[in-house]
Amino acid sequence: MTEIQAETGEPIGNSRHPIHLVVTDDLERNRLTVLFRLFLALPHFIWAAIWGFGAYFVVIVAWFIALFMGRVPDGIHNFLAGYVRYQAHVYAYFSLAANPFPAFMPAAGYPVDLEIAPAAKQNRLVTFFRFLLVIPAIIVLYVLQLVAYVVMVLGWFYSLVTGKMAKGMRDLLAYWIRYQSQTIGYILLVTSRYPSFSDD
């Protein structure tokens, strides 16, 4: 029988973050879609804003439930995890970290994808102070985002000229997307694990 950690509800010895990035991208880019990427991504940003509006209301309910039950119910967890995953796909597409147009309902197999663990037990005290505890991670995310925006612009020109994305640029963008997803997942109570500088 697997021993479980009381704080996180995860198996002992499993060091992988519950929001784990999987990259299968081949670095090939379609020059035409690269040229119009901003316009092509607009419908996704609109849908992400609508979904996000709902998610931030749902997380208020989830916060109260987690305080009393010590965990987020599966249905709410899945809704919020779906939003985190969708947002990762959209930012991967927009930033040129991935090439295919993403689905409006996220499914496995996107070239820059997330594997998100099921709902697990959450520490009530950490849950209570979640929105204060996340502030350092948000500051780090802000810095990463500034770097990512510079890389996006450079990657746009590189992809337009070569029809490929430079691996170093793609990897840096993927790193930003992973940290952003873990931060959003932490805020939305998808996981109690703090955002990590590595994928462990």
C-alpha cells in the first residue's frame, strides 16, 4: 500500500509537481499562421476571459469548501484544472511555443500540454492564507513574463524567416508557461504545492 503525505495527499516519494508540463513540440512553424498569430489567437483570449471570469467566482466557493472539508470537490477541481490547462494551450499558441491551433475545450496531446493530478487533500491553514502566500510567486512570474515577451518578439521574427522556432526560445517560453500554470493552479486551489523553479 502506498504511503500518503498528510499535507498534500500525494504519494510519498513522488517529487513531480502536480501540475506537470509535457512538451512534444517539433519546432516546425507555419509562416502564414505565425504572421497572423495575434489575430488568430483573439477568439481564444475571449473564451479564456469568459472561462476565467467563471473560474474566479468558482474558486471563492472552492476556498470555503476547502477550509471546511480540507479538499476541493472533484467536479470543481476538474473545472478549475481545465481552465489552467486551456490557458497553457492558448499561451503556448500565442507565444509560438507551439504551432497547432488549440481546441476550445482542452484535450490531451497538445504539443505544450499539462498533466494535472486529481484533487487531493489540502492544508486548511495554507488554504486560508493562499492569496497572501502566492505574492512572491506572482513577483517571480511578472519577471518571467517580461523576459517571455522579449523572447516572443524575437521568436516571431525567427519563425517567420526560418519556418522553425529556436529550441532555446521554445524551452524558455515553455518554462514561463509551466511556472505561470503552477502559479494560477496554486491560486485556484488546483494544487496545494507551491510553484517550483524546476518541474520537481
